[in-house]
Amino acid sequence: MIRLIGFITLFFFAAAAQAQHGETDREALQNYIQMAMDNNPGLKAASQSAEAARLDAPQFGRLSDPMLEFEYDVWSRENMDRLELMLMQRVPWFGTLGANRSYYNRLADAQDSAALQVRNELIRDVKLSWYSMHEAYHHIMVLEQNVDLLEQVERQILIRLETGRASQVDLIRLEIELNELKNSIENYRDQLQSEKARFNALLNRQVDAEVTLFHELTLYEVSAEEDITQNPAVTEIEQQQEAAEINVERARLNSRPDFNVGVGFMNRDFGIWDPDRFNAVMVRVEVGLPFSRTRYRAEQEQARIQLRLRSDIRTETVNRLNAQASATKREIETSRRAITLYSDQLIPSLNRALDLSLENYGTGRTTFEEIIQLYRQILDLEMKLNEAEVAYNKAVAELEFLYGSHTIHRN
């Protein structure tokens, strides 16, 4: 019996120690985040989409290709050869090309913000998945400790049964509790494997790739109050709004005339093989007249509607993000209170009760079953403490995402 009491005491303190060496949980998580940013196909696709959008401005913000007209009379009544060359260039209304470049540059900026939002979502998802794995891993360890403890108790009961100091009912109750614990362990193992597959998918690895987990979890500081409008989702809408403003101007410019301007050379008297003796130089200007006013008015009204739409979407997005940030802050405070309750009050109180029970056991004033019950309560509170720590870190990760924080973790 003394051997079992020593086992209980040492096992409890061993459970509180971190068995991992070398890499810390903070460093491991940062390494996994970097791996995800390097390998995640969704993030690569978003970056490539933004890169492709950046190439629109050089295409639509430049003059169209010039046209070369060539004309030669192969027969005429005057029996004269005639050669005509004309180089034509379409020129839009003044300021149209600059407006096009600005418009597509703003759209490309919006694509960059969308890619940044995908990046931030990936960082958040990696954190949340890693914390969920940690919780399952921690609970498995705690429950396995409980199983080891109860198996020690089971051996003691079997010994006491031989001497008539224990009943068969005690053994049956113990076996029921052991079966429940083992079933819970299997459930948490299934949960851990499922979350590991999701985590590895974020890193673009094999679903069964090993993941480094830790018994203890570092708590992170809450970000200082930041501006919710720094969230890339809001920035993207603002850049789309700027593009919509430019598009209103583009619609106005589209209703203005455009021009075809050309210069040409003509030879009427000499053969085609005498190009140095052109006897005429021509200048041509063609004006496109925008008579379809209904079309252009509709285009301008559509652009103004898009501008108002983006403004409303921005307002709705900012309100939604502020509401989510407020709820997340409450989750952080709730988790912080739970952590303080378990770590500063309940667990230390139960540890003191366990110490007293171990002292009283030697004098016969405490039963062994009472000691076991206290130990199980401590392990149960260790699990609740870990759940509160995981919930706290998840809420911090969510708040960083809502504020558009681009750091992997705050030190």
C-alpha cells in the first residue's frame, strides 16, 4: 500500500512536468505555420491570382496596336500605277488610358488583399487545428494516467480479496470505470487522428504525417486594441470601392468620341518599285461619334450603383467584424477567469487536500478510496484547465485574424 501511495504522489508531479525537450511548443507551431505558407496550394493559387490580376493594367491601359493599310491599283483606265500606304492608330478620349490603368491597378490591389486574407485564414486555421490536436493529446495522456492508477488499485483490490479485506463489488465498480476510461481514450484518439488529417492537409502533407505535440501549452498575450478596418477583407472592399469610383469616371470617358489618326504616303505616277519618289503625303483623322446615349447613360448609372454597393458592403463587413471581435474578447475573458480559477484556486486546494489525506492515511483517519477520489478530481481539473487554455489561445488566434494581424505569434 505504501508503494501505491508513493506511485500516486510521484505520478502526479510527473504529469505536471513537460516531457518534451529541445523545441518549444511556440517554436513548433511557428515552424508548422511557415510550412503551411510555403506549401498550401490554396494560398499559392490566391497569390497566383493576384499576380495575374496585376498584369491587366499593362494590357488595358495602353494604346491598341496600330493598323497598316496597303492599297495598290492593279489596273486603271489611266494606265497608271498607284501605291498607297497608311498607318492608323486608334486614340481614345483624353484621360481614358490613365483611368483604365488606375482602375485595373485598384482591382489588382484588391486581389492582393484577398490573397493576404487567404494567408491570414491559413495561419488561423493552422493554429486552431494544432490547439485542437493538443487538447485531444493532453486528454489522452491524463486519461492514460488515470487508467494506470486504477490498474494499480485493481491489483491492490485483488490482493485484499484473497485476505477477505475487499468485496467483489469494489472490483466490479473498478472494472466499469476502467472500461469507461478506455472508451474515452479511444474516442479522443479518433478525434486526434481526424484533426491530424485536417492539419496535414493544411500543410499539404500526407494525412498520417507525424505532428509534434506537447503536454504543456504556452499562453499568448492578447493583441493591443487595433483598428478592425486593417482586416484584409475590409481593405479589399475599400480598394474595390476605389476601383468603382474610377469606373464612374471611365464610364463618363467612354461616352466621349474616340479617334483614328493616321499618316500615309501615295505614289500615282511611278512604278511600285520606286518607293523613294512618293508624290503625296496624307494625314487622316476619323472621329467615332457616340450616338447611343442610352447605352452610355446605363453604363454610368451601373458604375454609380456599384460604387454605392461597395460602400454598403464595407459598412456591413466592418459591423460584422466588430461584433465578432467583441464576442471573441468575451471568450478570452471567460477563458482567462477559468484558467485563474483552476490554476490558482481549485487545483492548489485539492493538492493540499491530497497532502493532508496522505498524512491522515498513516493514522487511519482517511481511507484509500478517498485518496484515489481526490487524485481523480485533480486529473479532471487538469483536463478542464487545459480546455480553458486551449479555448483562450483559440480566441486569441481568432482575434488576431479579425484585426488582420500579420504576425505569426506575438512574443
